[in-house]
Amino acid sequence: LTPMHELMERLPSGATVYADKGYNSAQDEAWIEGETGIRLVPRRRENMEPNTLAETFGLARYRGRVETLYSQLEAWGTQRLHARTQEGWTIKVLASLFALLCLNAD
């Protein structure tokens, strides 16, 4: 299993996951949907069947938010967080996300 498979194990059946070009493989999409009921919608490459209009709308709507948040966390230096344990690192990332949420709240 790839990290993408592991990330989706905890999602509820029927969920839709939007991804970028790095995660698309027809076999992976079929396996994930068949095993978990989760629909993987990657941005399609030029040599693949294009995304439907609904998929394109979903990608535009949600991927922008994810990319913006990732850029903000990267600017804060979360890639250089140091912790002794995985749990400690997770706490630091969650604290950074909470702080970012507070700053961006309207």
C-alpha cells in the first residue's frame, strides 16, 4: 500500500478525495473505490480521460484551499519542526494549524 492508501483507510465510505497529478493511476483509483468505497478524483494528465465537469469544479473548489493552507504552513516553517516522537511532531503541527485558523478566521 502507498501512503495515499493509508491516508484513506480512516475516511468514511462514500467520501471523495481530490488529489493532484502525482496520485493518479487508474488501477489505484479502481482498487481504492472497490475496497473502501472512497472515490479518488485526481487532476488528470493529458494522456488520460479528462475530468468531468463536476470533478473539475470540485478540484477547483477544494484544491485551492489545500494549496493555500500548505503554502502558509510552509512559510511558517513547519517543514523544519523538530520533535523527539511522532506524537510530539503531530502536536506541533496541530498547534500551527490552530494558530493559522485563528489568524484566518473572519
